Amino acid sequence: MALKEPENYEVRANVMWAATQALNGLIGAGVPQDWATHMLGHELTAMHGLDHAQTLAVVLPALWNEKRDTKRGKLLQYAERVWGITAGSEEERIDAAIAATRNFFEQMGVPTRLSGYGLDGSSIPALLAKLEEHGMTQIGEHHDITLEVSRRIYEAAR
């Protein structure tokens, strides 16, 4: 609706209210939180000047695909509650949810691959060095996104 009616104040107010709720920490109270997408994205911003939304759109689908086994329950919940995906095997529902997310970003004009910004992945070693320099060597809600896993995520995001 926000894309169809960008001047609609009520729609814009609801989007801003939703963003406020998403970012104020309330929804994360009492549950493990995963900020790995943001950490990987921050390095893309610093090195390549991509804005935060762009980096999240690039990193998130690749991270979900890489960590699908440990995030299985949340991804299935997301598939059903956000996209209404209930048919198919667990793997098919997870694939469909990731694809729907990627498609959503793309429909909004936000590329979901590094190549969409003219990046070929040659900076991945430098990105990993910066993650290490900043102490981001075991990130995610389970602290299981190591530099090697981060490399695979960046590679998958190409």
C-alpha cells in the first residue's frame, strides 16, 4: 500500500509505527536476538557506501539460507505468519519464504545481490578482515556465525 499510495498519511504513519516497534527493543525482550545481518551489513556500508536497507536486503536472504537448519523453527513461523505459506515440506516452505522476501525487496527497487550494486565479491577478504578487527568473529543468536560462515554468506550474496 505504501508503494501504491506514497502520499497516504495513514499508511505512512502505520509504517513508521511498525518500524518504531521493530527497533525499540520490545519485541526482543526475553528471546535470543540475532544482529548478524546488521553486523555483516555494517561492513558493506563502511567499505562500499551501501545504505543500511541495501545491505540488509543483500545479506538477509543469504544468511537465512546458510543458517536455515538452526533457524528452522523461526523461518517456518515467518513463512506462515508473514507470507501465509503453509503448503509443502519444511524445506519448500523455507525456500518459498526466502524467495518471497527477496522478491519483496526487489519489487521495492532494492537489489538483493552484491552484483546489483556492481560488486563482484572481490572485497570479501577485506570485509572478513574488518569483521575480525571489530571482534565480530562469533555473531548471531547462537554465536555460531564465525568468519568462515560469514565468508559463505557474503559469497552467497554475490
